[in-house]
Amino acid sequence: MILIAILTVRKEAQEKFRAFEAHAAAVMKMHGGRIERTIVVAPDGSPDVFREIHVVTFPSAQAFAEYRNDPRLGQVAHLREDSVLNTEIFLGEEGPTYGAS
């Protein structure tokens, strides 16, 4: 399973956000998940925030659900609450490569 997460983050809380994501990635790994790639985007007209796009994989929807319900995420939830303004999640699947190797 592939998911795309688009997170809008307060620039002033970037360190808290990075600490949360590092912890979340470690918990994710315990459930077979992985952040495959991150992309940082500066939204137009918003100097106080940035967006970070994550391409994430899990072996199954069940593994993703288990990750989401893992109590170890709750231990650092305050870091996420202090730093993330908005999250959008899209579930997807592998698409065409268009000739890329």
C-alpha cells in the first residue's frame, strides 16, 4: 500500500516536527512501513509555514492501521500537535513509469 501525506507545518516548530517524524518513522518500521521519500514545499504567500510531502509504503492496510493505533505514537503526539497545522492523506497504488528507469 502506498500513501501520500501532505503536512502543513509551522516553521517555528520545525524541530518538534522533525523529532516527531523521526519517532514516527521508527514506529512505522516496526509495522513494516517506511517513508520512501520526503519533499519540502514552500507555499505561496505563507512565510510562517511549509509543507512536507511524504511518500510512505506499508505491506498492507492492516499494517498501516496497526501503526496508526500504536501507543508509542501517543508518547510524542504533543510534538505533532505543536507543529502540524493540517494533514491530508491520499491512498494510492503504483502508477505507470512513463519510461523512467
